[in-house]
Amino acid sequence: MSTQKPPVLPFLPFALPEIGEEEIAEVVDTLRSGWVTTGPKAKRFEADFAAFLGDETRGERLHCVAVNSATAGLHLALEALGIGPGDEVITTTHTFTATAEVVRYLGADVRLVDIDPATLNIDPAAVAAAITPRTKAIVPVHYAGLAADMPALLAIARRHGLKVVEDAAHALPTTCGGQLVGTLGSDATVFSFYANKTITTGEGGMLVTRDVAVAQRARVMRLHGMNRDAFDRFTATVPSWYYEVVAPGYKYNLTDIAAALGIHQLKRANAFQAQREALAAAYDEALAGLPVILPPRAAVGDHHAWHLYVLRLSDGARVARDRLIEHLFAAGIGCSVHYIPLHLHPYWRDRYALMPAMFPHSQHAYERMLSLPLYTRMTVDDVQRVAVAVRAALR
Ligand SMILES: *Cc1c(COP(=O)(O)O)cnc(C)c1O
């Protein structure tokens, strides 16, 4: 006699990119073209990105600088804004280490602050309380794809003469007060095209700024501090091998192979967002009534990019977060935690003598949160399957 086993479902990964035939054809075209590093496709991707954000909005031109990661873009933005030794930059503890590490690259110090427990975004009141005479900039993160409270943060920055650089790694496309993140009036905004982000170039990022001086400095510093890039030199009407090194720059340029992916991913960004929003709504419905806190929603009329679907267990839940993750994994479902807050990592904890009690809201959320799979290649059936597994684990 054979025992009846339930059918084994394939493993549902935590994240998967969606790369189509147009992306593949564009990459092949790039490979055949003879120009594989930064060149015509990177330029086109920059122009398309500016058009996507609306380069005509409010009569101000947006400058887009393609880079090989958001980390690079954040570094370049803060460098261009003059952040250096002796300065302090305020950001959230509830983020990935890249947000803060770039401050240390420049020899400046990081002031980590707590989040608003309702939104999991940086708390403007905590920002205001952390300002010292050394403070030079604020780096908000649009956590999970939900806009941070930019009106409050920009008002604080204006009052204290601070720069604002938005970490928009999760926020394509996100709106705040009906305006796309990237056009909100900060000094710079940086998007990520890492493999699991809402659009991907494998690795890549985009620095967006209205400040022409920031854009010019970032363009020079992304390529060794050279004042003309290779494409400019080789395509000049007068052939020219000449360039000048004006600073000890970095190697942060985006390749045309990556930009080829980005050109087509960007065209699909709004459709991807609609799919993610529908999947998030399906999760909300399927998880309603459980001892969980559903992710915060965007304000009425605004868009959440839904990079992450972050579920929190209620204080009354009888299963711990780690056990829930184990249950889901046993059911063939990948999930993750975004993020282990910076104040718990040895480097940040020890450098700044940080303790969990200094960040009660981030700590409380961290102990109870997990990110469920959310990506465009999932179906509503996949969402139901995850919800059934969560429900079973919480019983
Ligand atoms: C992914 C991510 C980054 C870094 O992006 P890269 O393109 O991988 O450098 C920075 N900040 C946050 C919040 C992220 O999620």
C-alpha cells in the first residue's frame, strides 16, 4: 500500500526578476554594436529616466546620472554636496547598511534615528531632535516603497540649512502628495536597479538632481575624476585623446549592457507597480483577521511602489517571527527580513555606542517583522498559498 502524499509544490522564491524578450534583444544589440561600456545606451537610459519622472515639471530640468549601483549614487551625491570629515548625516536605523556606509566613506559621521511605528519610515521629530551644529544632511529612505514624510523633512532641512538626499532604492515609482519621488525638491534622489528591486539592470543605479553643479560633479567623479568620458572622446567631431583628471574620482559608471536592460525595464515600471499593488491587496485580504499588522498604505491618491510586503506579528501572536520563517521555509516559501536594523550590527553599534533602547520602534518592528515574497512573476494563487501557510503557522 502506498501512502498518499500531498503534491509537492515547487519552491516559491523570495524574489525573481522579470526580464523580457525586449530586454534580451537590446542586450544582444549592445553586444553586437561594439560599444559595451558606458555609451549611447547609458545616455538614452538617462534621458528616458528624466522623461519618466517628467523633466518638464515645475520648469526645472532634472539631471539623471547613471551609475553602477545605488550605493555609488548615494556616495557621489553626498560627495558632490560637500559632505566630509567633521560633518554629521542623519538617517534611519531601519535600513540597509549602504544608506549609511557612504557617509563613512567620506569621513563624516552617521546619526541614526528611530522610525515612525505606523509607517516604518524615518521619524521627522527624531530627525529634528538629532540635529547638532555639525549636522549637514538628512538621508531619508522610502522604506518598502512607501514615501517618507517629505514635506516635514524638507521643512526641517530648510529651517536648519541642511541638504537632503533621498535613498529611493525602493521607490520606483512612488508618489508623495501626487508627485513622483525624484521630483520632490530634495538635493538629490538615488534609485537602485539591483536584481531584486522594482526594475533591474542586474546591478545599477540612477542619481537624479535639479542641481546642475551636483550633476556635473557626479559625472566627473563616477569616472576617475576625468573631465571627458571615453564616449565623448571617441565620438567627438574633432578626434580627441585629450582629457584632464580634476579629482581622485571613482569607477562608478553604468555599462551599456546594463543600460540596455534598464531602457526596457523602465518602460514597464508602471505596469510592474500595478501588478505589485494588486498582489499586495491580495495579501491584505488573505491575511485579514490574523494576529498580524498589515503593511501601511500610501495616502489616498498616492502610489506605493511595493518593493517589499513587510508583515508584522501582533504582540498577541503565539508564534515568534523566527518560527514563522521556519514554517514558511518548510512549506517551500522563501521570505526574508528587511532589515536587521543598523544599531544591531557590530560596526554601527560599537562605533556609536548604540543600544536597542535608543530605537524602540525599529527594535519592536524588527523583532516581529518579515518580508513575504512579492514580485511580478507571482500570481494571486501564489499569494493565496503563502497566506494559507502563514495562517497554518499562526494557528
Ligand atoms: C538595495 C538598497 C541600496 C543599495 O542599492 P545597490 O544598487 O545594491 O547599491 C541602498 N539602500 C536601500 C534601502 C536598499 O534597499
